[in-house]
Amino acid sequence: MVKDETRVVLTKPMSLDDDSNVYQAPNLVSRIFSLFKNIRPGSDLTNFQLPPLFNLPKSHLQCFGETVYAVKKDMLKMCNNGDNSVERFISVVAWSISTTRPAIFGVAPFNPILGETHHVSTGSLNLLLEQVSHHPPVSALHATDEKENIEMIWCQNPVPKFYGTKVEAEIKGKKVLKLENHGETYVMNSPKMSIRFLPPGAEWVGNVKIQCQETGLEAELCFLSNSFFGRRGPHSIKGKIYQSNSSSNTLYEVYGHWNSIVTAKDTSNGKESVIYNAKEVLTGLKSPVVKDPQGIWESESTAVWSEVSEGIMSKNWEKAREAKKLVEEKQRDLKREMISNGENWISKHFIVSCNKDGIWDCSPILKFVPPAPIVVPL
């Protein structure tokens, strides 16, 4: 018996050349104030549900995957092709910066449902994401490139909090990049997302540390907020690369803007070089396409939220609201059933654990991610 095709809605990846008004409802700022007027400062917004008026037509799980597969330039291949450990480390720093994507003020992706997946391929890189926990929200990513002998494991747990004039989301969890040809493993964290109400804006802030235990190289990057007096522009980044046994001995100074040009300066001779050009990586991005309709799972993110996404894209808010309600009701039914049966959710694709400090770890079950039914054209 032939399986019926699962319906999906594929949307354009978030990029530097997006029209920020495409998905925004009218009177957005006043709507946002009315949304948060009864929430106390310091409140955890993890369980807060946005109406479709404030949603992008895609899930957070899809946005998470896009930070890796939605690129015009193959940054991971550049990491692998470095002639020496320092060149590779600098390329990894640039790749880490490339996973920082523009945010649109006033709209956010859907909160993924438990067990939701996103399976995409681009070139020889295959990615599989799964929502392994709903409360708290934890997303796991596994990506492998057998041709380049690269593996990536990334566990992400966003914790948004309301602070009166802004919402700030700490992105807990670590991303691990393995360049197996060189026996090198890189571990790094993510910056925070800060959403200001006055003046309206969204930006990445905070510190990122990148480490390679095998080579002893480390980097510290600081994503800076816009200066109140305008002395520092938005999207600024600065940092340094050094040997782990001597943080005071800086090998390279890193500075620029993550949405345009980032430069590294060799402190031994003063030579400067561009290590990241956002325009080359994050503009003109291609939308994914369905290559194998029969291979799409019912848990696929672009299928779970297809009707909601359609409603948002057509600005049919009633359709979007009713479709979103159905998705959320199924989630609540699943939770009630699990509680009634005394069961805990078991991930299909990851071995999941959480330590006493609330740090989540997600280990993939399969060594290699299989090719996906959804692909990003090269």
C-alpha cells in the first residue's frame, strides 16, 4: 500500500535580505505592550504561548536547523580544508559567527511540540533535529557529512525571561563540531537574544567561548548591544584567539559586525584579514524543496505546522488561530495520556539526559544521519 503524501509548507530561510515587514501584523508595538502588560518582570516565559499574530510561519526547530544548513557558502568545508590547526580554528570561529541569524522584532517561531522532527540535506551534509523535551523546551541537532568526515551535535535549551522593557533569552546548551580527518573537536556556546520594546529592536548579546582541547586553542567573542550614545553600532562583535595556557598572550584580535564583516588581526605582525563576510554567506539563500514526498514523517516540523503557516502567510489569522489550537490540543492530550500511564517521553533519535544543574545532554543514536526527503538546492 502506498503511503499518502504528508503535506508540508516550506518557507524561505531567515537571511540578511529579508523584508522585516512580511510577517508582521499591524499596530505591532501597541499589541506587544498589551500582550505583556500582566506579566511580572523577571518572569520565565518558557511556557508562554504567543497568538499567531506574533508568530513566524515556521517552528523554532526549523529556525534552529536553518542556522546550519541555510548558507550560500560552505563554511564547514572551509573549516575542514585549513592547512594547519590555527587556520582551521579561525575558520571554526567564522562558522560559529555564521550561525548567528537576524531576528525580526515582534515575531517569533512556534514552540515545537514534543517529538517534532526536522530532517534536511544539503550537498553531502545531512541534518536531523528532534524536540526531545517540551517543558523545558530542549531541541537536539545531529548533522553528519560522510564525504568531509564531519559531525555536529548541538543541544539547545532557550530560557526566555521578561525584564519590563525587554525579553532576554539565554540559549543554554553546547554545540560540538568534530573534524574527524584532523582528530579535532570544537566545543562552543551561543549568545543571548535580547528583544527591546523601547526603542523596538532585537539583537544578539553576551559572551561565546570556543575551545579545541586537542590543539589548546581557544576564542572568546563578545556580542555587543547598540551603544546608547551611538558610539558603537548594532551587531558589533569583538574578541580574541589565544592558547589555553596563556589567555594574556593573544594570537589574533577579532572585531567587526556579525551581519557584515568580521576581521582578525595577527598580533605578531599587525596583518589584518577578513575571516567572515555575512553577505557572502547569508544573502540569496535558497528555500528547501521536497525531493521524496513519501519519505516525510508525520512528525516533520514543516508538516506539523503547515496549516498554521499557511494562515500566517496569507494573513488569515482566524485560520492560523484554529490550526494552532489543534496542534496545541494534541500536545496537551499526549501529555495527559503520558501522565495517566505513568510514562516518560523517550526520544526516537537521541539519548537524552539532564544533570542536577539542569544541563541537558543529547547523544545521537545513529552514527550517521541518513539523507533527507527535504533538500536545499546547491
